[in-house]
Amino acid sequence: MKPLARATEPTCYKRRFNPLGSFLGLALAAASTLALMSAPAQAQTSLKITSIPEEAATEQIRKIKPLADYLSAELGMPVEFTPVSDYPAAVESLVNKKVDAVWFGGFTFVQAKIRSGNKVIPIIQREEDTKFQSVFIAKTNSGIKSLKDLKGKTVSFGSQSSTSGHLMPRSFLLEAGLNPEKDFKRVAYSKAHDATIASVVSGQVDAAALDITVWKKFVAEGKVDTKDTDVFYSTPGFYNYNWAVHQDMDPKLREKIAQAFLKLDPKNPAHAELLSLNRATKYIRTEAKNYAGIEAAGRSAGLIE
């Protein structure tokens, strides 16, 4: 019996090594990769901004729309302001890069920083935000003259995520030996500083804590009568609000935004109006380490795990 013949590949299917073709293929692949790596990133053509809803949406738009128009002119691109429903929504909008920049309170910035793995960074704050204060208000005939007098009373904060309307007032209450949930008759959350003032003026609560600049604005505009309702305690100073962006933003755009804020000059009438609308004398640079005290207060108060 003859041994089986060894199978051979038909001539038409035989592999042939072509050194020149192989080299050209590798060269083309490498050139394509280099072209992709060196291609410039698509330039950003618009800027989306939002803010924590510290006041009614109509008031936010009144304040920020002129600022958005100013930034649009300075940056050479449309700047769109979209209000959000609550403080957590402002945090998530930047963490998930649905917007490009957010006006945060100190506490919401810390929350965004933690949620993003330190990828949310503050770039600009008002000079006032280096020594910010909260105030406690009550009816002048209420008999409430100090924090100790709040025991057994109904007290309102702003949003639970508010720095000046909740976190820092709670922190100073704890330092004074008062636990809101144990020592107050009832704790309420108004969700916004203007609503906080209204809750005291209308008698819904005995006392409340809020942002000092909102209080001063209401007094200056005659929206509250200090003979009827007034401040009985002002907290020590702390760092507060800032404009923050995501780390992934083009550094050049980030710097242009910062420069636009730094350029605002109170001696310029148009700039002075913008600064006044946003309760600022001027803007200065800021950085994450300035808010370490806010983060510590949040952990101490049990609001950050």
C-alpha cells in the first residue's frame, strides 16, 4: 500500500512575504496614528453655566443674564445660563459635564469636588467670599437675643446643601452646644435665602439662618423692616462661594474665564452694575485648599461621610 501523499497548498493560496509591502503598511499605519494624535482638539464653541438656586429663578436670571452677556463678549462665544431645580442638581451638572461652569456655595463645591474625585476645581471667587458670614434673624419682640435662646423654638435653614444657609450655621450651633434635631421644637428648610426671610417675617418660624449678603440686600431695598425682624447673631467669617469648572476644560479657556472676571473694574460704570448685581466688590482667584475648613465642618456636622 502506497503511503498517503502529503497534502500541499494550491499555488493560488500560497503565502508570499513581501518585505517592501509590509514596510509600507506599517509606515502608513504609523503615519495615521501620528496624524490622529497631533490633530488639534475641536475648539469649544459655546459655554454653558448654571448656579445653585440660592434665590428664586427669576432673581437668578436677573443677576446672571447680564454676566453671561459680558462673558460672551469677552470669550467670543455664546454663554448660556440655565437654572437648575435644586442644589444637588447643580453639583451633578458639573460632575457629569452637562455644564461648563457653576456658581457654587462653599459646601456644594466640596460636594462636587468629592463626587468628581477632585476633578472639579474652583477658579474665581468674590473678594467678599474670603470672610463670609451667616446671620440668624428673628422678630425683634420674640425675646430671642442669642443662640441659646433658640432652645425649644422653631428654626428654619435654607437648602440642606447651603453653606451659609445651613452647614455653617449648624456648625456654629453645635459649637454653642445646640443640636437642632434635639434642642429645637421644629427644624424647617426653606430651600432659598429669600424664602428663609419670608418664613420669619410671616411668623411661620421663630428664627432662621441665611446668607448675610442676601439679608443686607433685602434691608437696602426696603423689603424687610428691621424694626420688626432683625439680626441677633452673626457668625465668624469663613470661605464661601466660587465659580468652578471641570478639570477637563481646556486650560486656555479656563484662564480666559478667570481673566474676564478679574477684568471687572468697579470704576467702570458697566462693570460696577454687574458687580453690584452679583453682590461683589471685585473678583479674585481661589483654589481648593481654601475650602478645607468647609469640608471639615461638613464632616463634623455629619453632612459629609
